[in-house]
Amino acid sequence: MKQLRAISLFLPMLLLVLVPACNRDRADDDDSAAGDDDDSAKEEASVTSVRAAQVELGRISETIKAASTVLADRQADVVLEVSGTVQELLVEEGQAVRAGQVLAVLRNYQLRGELDRAEANFARASEELASVQALFDQGFVARRDFEEARLAHQTARATLAQSREVESSRKLKSPIDGTVSMRALRYGVAVSPGLVAFQVVDLSSLIVEVRLPEKDLGRLAVGQEVRLRSELLAEGFAAGKVLRISPVIDASTGTVKVTLAVDRDENRVLPGMFVQAEIVVATHHDALLVPKVSLVYDEGKATVFRVEDGKAVRRVIEKGFAGEEQLEVLSGIAAGDLIVTAGQGLLQDGALVRVVP
């Protein structure tokens, strides 16, 4: 009995010792797991997600840019020389025409009457000359009478030619091959001399005139490639070339006029279109190219971040030609390098990064 009483007294004391010990071990395990989670969270938080692109080899050009408006190098105004009423309209705006083609006809009864009288006078003068010629040959009239008849005939012929020319002015003709760009006439409307009735443009002779600083003159040459950019062009740009370079520098502005020709097969370009001209003055092939957005300036130096083993390593680069979206790199990186293109703004050299799509 004494032994049983002793055991019963000992068991509660043993439990009091073991239970706190187990609780301490469990707490230690929980603390260890929590510490591991905190370390993982800290490491995860220190990794920056970025986008990146590989350095590529490609073609890039140096350009001189200027904005201007497209013009037609060959265009003509059809101006009224006589008055009249519009009797016929034979063409519409946008219609292709040939040189000498009749565009419209005016009605002018006065000119018709003057031509009829001139024709009648010439007919009488011709008959009179023939009669006097016959008599002169037979010796029945003096030479003076013959000369007067011949002079009258010449005068009548000149008057008839002039009347025919004036009367023919009722027919308005295109002076060049081209396209009707403007028509100012309407049926039945009375018009007066001096009115520009039509404008005809040769759409195969489109040009762009730009003025460039004289410092660029040494880099320009006839025949250089030109890109003409406009929001109205489906592909963004049209092709052309340098057509003429003025030999004179404008002393008041310090600029030189350069005429650019639009390629003949570029039928998307129209007169009056505003374009940004890019004259290609030099081209590099197999150049190292990176997106311009990847560039970061550090204390005035051009740098990029190259991804190496999960880290962003800052590289100082030497810039070459700059295009619309790409930049040529002369030194500092190599083809195939992975360069950060988004998320680099707050990166430090050696920062942990994760490349995401």
C-alpha cells in the first residue's frame, strides 16, 4: 500500500515537468519554421520582375529630318482668255487627261460672228486677188493695183487666223498630261477672262522641298534614299530620293533648299500631304542593336542592365546611330546578351531580377 501511494504521488509531479518541456520543444519548432518563412519572404521581396530582350545584329541608318508639304513639280493652270457662258464640261476632278485634250467649251456669239466676217472678208480678198492677178498678167492693170490686192489678201488672211485663234479659245485645253485637281466651272455660268478654270497636276512628278541647316550640306548628295512619313500612309512611310540640292545658301536663314522626289510608284502620296522627311546619309549593317527604352543614364553616362545569373549588371555603353526605336551600341555589350527593357528605372547594379514575359 505504501508503494502504490508513493507512485500516485509521483505521477502528477512527473506530468508537471514533462508537459512544459514538450510545449517548449513545440514552440521551438514553430519558431524555426516561422524564421525560415520570413527568410524566404525577404528573399522573394528582394527580387525585381523585369522584361528583357536580346541584343541583335541589324541595319540602322543615320538620317537628317525635316517636315514639309508634298507638291507637284509639274502643274498647270488653265486660265480663261475670253468671256462666255459654259456650254460643255467634259472632265471631272480626279480625271486623267492628256496634253491638248479639251476640258470645257464656252459659248460666245460675238466671237463666232467675228470669225464669220473674217472668213467672208478673206473669201472676197482671195477672189479679188485672183481677178487682179489675171488682169495683171495680161497687162490690163498696173502693178500698184496688183500689190494693193495682194496686200489686202494678206491682211484678210492674218485677220482670219487671229479670229480663228481667238474663237478657239472657247475650247479650254489641258497644257500637260496629268490629273484634273480643280474645276471652277459650272454649266450655264457666265465667266470672264483671267479666271483659273482648271488646275492639272502631274502626279508622277511629286516633290517635297525642305530647308536644312548649312552644317548638313557636306553630308547631302543627289540620289540619297529618303523616307517620307505620314499618318495618312497605310505602311507609315513612302520612298523617295534626293533630287536637287541648291548651290546657294540663304544668308538670312543659314539654310539650303533641298528638293526630294517621291518615287513614281508611290501612288499613295498626294499633293498637299504633310510629311516628315528622313534623308538617309549613312547606313551601318550588322550593327549591335538594343531598344532605346533600355537606356539608363548614370552620372551622364549611357548604360544598360545586362542579366547575368539572375542579377542585373550595369554596363556602360558607347552609342552609335539612333533610329526610331532602336539604338546602335558600339561597345559595352555583345550580340546575344540579355538586356533589361522594362523595370530598370529603380535597379541597382547587382540587383536580383526575374525576367517575365
